[in-house]
Amino acid sequence: MSLQTELKSERVSHLAVSGFSRVSVGTSIRNTLAQMQADGQVVCLVTDDKQVGPPSETAQLVGIFTERDVMRKVIDVPGMLDKPVDEVMTPHPITVGPDASAADALRLMDENHFRNLPIVDTSGRLLGNMTHQAIIQYLADRYPVEVLNRPSDPERFPHKAEGG
Amino acid sequence: MSTGATNDVPLTRKDFISDQTVRWCPGCGDYAILAQMQRALPEIGVPKERTVFISGIGCSSRFPYYMNTYGIHSIHGRAPTLATGLAIANPDLSIWVITGDGDGLSIGGNHLLHAIRRNVNLKIILFNNRIYGLTKGQYSPTSRTGAVTKSSPMGVMEQPLNPIAVAMAAEATFVARSIDSHPQHLAATLKQASDHLGTAFVEIYQNCVIFNPTEWTELSDRKNRDDSILYLEHGKHMIFGKNQDKGIRLNGFTPEVVSLDDVDLDDILVHDATSKPLASILGSMEFPDYPAAMGVIRDVRKPDYAAELISQVRTAQEERGVGDLNQLYLAADLWTVHTRKEVECASARERRDGEAAISVRRLDASSQASVMPITGLDEEYIDDLDKPEEKISDFQDLLVTDTVSALEPNIPITMSEHSSLARTIRQMNRHNIGCVLVTDEEDRLVGIFTEWDALMRVVGVVDDLAQQTVADYMTPEPLALKADLPIAQALNLMSVHGFRHLPLVDDNNHPIGIISFRDVVGYLNDVLEKE
């Protein structure tokens, strides 16, 4: 059974997909970064609703702003912090629905060199963000004996099996 | 005698869970017993600071680590001994002894017997899985005759001990039995044991998922267990079965299973936990000839050892005054053991003076027997572990056989720890990478700086990137892998800690590679696609 076969039977919504920050279009980069830092998220989805706080039901995804954008377009470029996030986000990112198979989602990411793939339902609601971490987590849960039942510190790997 | 408890905030299960990682095999019955103990103790209501768990050696004996109470992981088989001392030194404590069929009935068989016959105020919980688990599958004193184990390849030749019968032989005042797979019954039995003043002995049928996984199948299977277990209740008829249609009758001295259709209810035995002969009969009923008797088999009241002892000491002190230990030491005959030199001098003196001396012989180094390495069993066991019962997919092999070097790790970009943030970020962007490894003057790995660090700690916070060094913003002493570790190790670190990049180092801690989430997923994808 290959990884593809194994992931074919799983929907992306079955995976432990990551969370994300969210800001409205027009938010300053400074405030966007503050939001991401507060949330501890490396991905921020930008929606078209204007109000502050939780997104409205009808809010549509218009862009994605990630740590990579921070590195390449913001961190060492003077005067960026007060500009709106719209100027540096990737507009209209490709998304998948919650019923897409994990295998298809992974293929889509690899072919396009995406590190993030937002999951959006038919009404445009943001559900999560698919990353390679979700695959790692899936494999760990699927093979706990091999993966999870070993000491995290590789220096302390026991060379003999122990029962107790 | 008891303080607190009533006035304090009631304890919950969580209060009894320690911060220790539980190290039993997945699927081990010990987990269920631990969970029920943690559930029962808040209801028992003894404060944590008056509760002690004392164990010997074995899988079950790791129990004290996992209880957030006082605890001692003691010497093999000697838990009842330590516990006896503790019960006398501090009779206010609620003391639980955790032991197993090997620790309690073989290595510490004698200690168990004497703690029980003294009626020390202890709750002794014996996990019976009929195998030595920690030492990897040798037959134990409760293994059935004929059982094939690592140390009895042609079947056990010995008669097994029946723990209940052993406790009865030692005049136990409280004897009960339960099973790991029946949580409600187990918790109730533990509570009844806790209420007893004196030695409460509880045998728990416990599943060893690795070395004896089928031992209690008939009793633990939810579908059939009610036909295999006789639940005892003091004063109630001994009736059992899924449809409550079977009973136990005495035919002379021999119990027999009868159908309720065939006999009067008056003929069915009524449980009397104060009757010693009845307890002996119940203890001797072995599954599958009889249903296994579960619950409180015997419960009588006898003087508690510590109370008796303390009372005798008090009487003696009243009559003869408080003793002096030092005087006692010096009261008897004394003699001195001499070193060889002293002995030689003394011998010379002896030849001269005819004076006696005691000689102490020292072992010559040459007299020590050469030690033969014993590896067979371990290797055999590791072979067993490497072969999962049911292979789900090729991954299982791949994850443990392929090493991280197979991932063809990228050459890492390294920065000196004195580099400025500005320079570090320029380098990352130039190479289009998400992380750099930070090294000291001797090129040893001292930190890792990633996009995450840049986003969380630098951007919008640091004004002048050129004025700050990377060492102040990196993650110091990152976990690093050696290239010969299995891919499973990388997956473990990534899944447990959420690391997105893992540095690879050589034996001198020099960075030799870096792997990311995507490398691992990509590799598994490609290698399996090709097959």
C-alpha cells in the first residue's frame, strides 16, 4: 500500500489540519503580524469582510499571507509595516473542499510547491489549512507502535526493549 | 487522627495523576488498573499526603511513579516488608502495596505471607498475569501447568500457586478478586479493600498484551464474561450467568454448578464473607471448571498488627521506662574485624604473645568467575517486537528500516552565532530556505533559526536587524538527529514536538544535513510510488 493509496481513503477534513489567523482585507501588515503572533500561526487568511472580529458567514477568501511572505517581502524592507496586507499577500489562493481526498490535496501541493492549502466549504467558509504537518501527524497516529512509542530524545533511545 | 479532607476542596481523579510518562506497553491491563485506582481514590477520600504506594519490581511495580501520592519503588519482593515498617512507624497512613505474581509470590513470597498473617494495615494489590512481563516472558509461579513460555518451551512442569489460596493459608482477614477489564467491579473492589482495617489482599486478573495476551480472554470478553464470572455479594445467593440461570451448590465438600431450573433456590449457596471454609472453597474454584469468583471472598475483623505492637511497647515502657538504644548496642559481646595488615601484625604478635586474632580473607581478582554474555532472550524478544501481529502496510517496515540518510538531506546553510539578523535573513532569502543552523567557532551546532522565529520574535519587534545577533533570537540547543536513526525517529520528533526542520549532526555535533516535513512526506510518497 502506497502513501497515495493510504491517503486516498482519507478526506482532508479527516486529517489534523492546522489552524490559521484571519484578517480583513485592508488590515495593515503591522496589525496582521500582531494577529499572527498572538495566535501563534504562521499562515494568515485574508477575507473580504470589513468588520473586526469573527468573520461574517458570507466572508470570502481573497488572499493568503504566510511566513514566507514575511521573510521575502516584509522583514528587511523598510516602511512595509503600515501598508495594507493586500499588497504582499498571494491573491486568490487555490483551495480544496473538505471532502477532497488527502491524496489529491497532497498531490496538488507537491505539484504547485504549495506549503499551505486552505480548506473551504462550498459556501466559502474557512475550515482549516492543509500542510505537510497534517500528513506527518496522520502517519504518527496510524503507526503509533513504530512512531509514537519511542522516546523523543534520540540520544536516549533504548537499545533494548523494556516492558515496564 | 485524620486531618483535612473534610474541609478541603474534594479531590478529583486528576489530582492523583502524576507528571510521569507511563511506560507500559500499549494495551497493557496495567493502564486500566491505574485508571480505576485514580478514579477510586477521590471517592475513598483519604488525602494525598496520607496515601502511599509501595511496590517491588516488575511492570506493575512502576505504579507508584504514576500516582501523584507518596510512593516507593522498592526492592524485588520486599514491598510488604517496607510497607510493614511504614505502617508501624506511621499508623495514620493509607498504604497500598502493588505487586505481581512474580514479585509477590516468587521473589517475595515469604514477605507476602508474613505481612498477611500479621494483619498489618496494608492493601496488597497483586496483578496476576501469569507471566514475567518485565523480564520478557518467562513462566511465573501462577502460570498454568503445561503453559508454553520463553522459559518453558515444552510446557510448565510445575503446579501453579493460587494467590487466593495462598492468602487464605496466611490467615488473610480480607481477600478479594477482580479483573482489569471490568472497570466498575474493579473500582468497587478497591474501595471495599480500602475500608478494611488490617491486611486487604486483592488479586486482579491482568492482561499482559505482549507475553500472555490470551490468558483471561474468556473472562474479559464482554459477550461471555457473565457466564464465566461469579459475582459475590455477602448474604446473597451464588447465582451467575448471562440470564442469571445458574448457581453454585455444595455436594458434600465439593461445589458444583447447577441449573436453577433443576434445583430449589434453598439449595444454592449463600455467600458469607465471614466463613473461612466457604472462602477456601470459593478460592479453590478454578475457571474453566467453575466460574471465577469475583468480589469480596473473605472479610473478617482481627487485631491490627501496628496497634498491637504499639500497645505492647507502651506497656513495656510504662513498666520498665523508655529504653536506650545505645546502651542496648553496647550491652552485648563486642568484637572487632581487622584488616589484613592488622591481622598480619596481630599474627606476628600472636606468634610472639600467643594472642588470638580474627582473619579476614580477601578475594583474589583471579578467583572471580568469567562472565558469559547472555543475549539470546533479548534478541528473540526484539525480533518479536519487530514483527507486529498484523502488518497494516509497507510503511511499518519502511519507517523502522530506512534511515534518515535515505531522505538525502540537504546541505545545511550555517551561520556563525555572531552573525547579525540582517545577514542571516539575507542568506535565507538568497538560498530560498526556511531555516539556518547556527554554529560556534568550532562549527558545532548551537542553535536553529527559522521563519517561525523571524515571524514570532523579530518582525515588527526588532527595529534594526543589523544591530542584533542571531544567537539572541534562535532556538538554542535544538534536538538533532544522527543520520543512522530510522525515519520513524524523525516522524516522532516532527509529530510529537511539531518541529518542521530537523538538523542532522555527526558524532562531533557538526551539522551535516537538514530535513523538513516536505522531505519526509516526499520521500515516503516517491519510494512507495515506485514499488
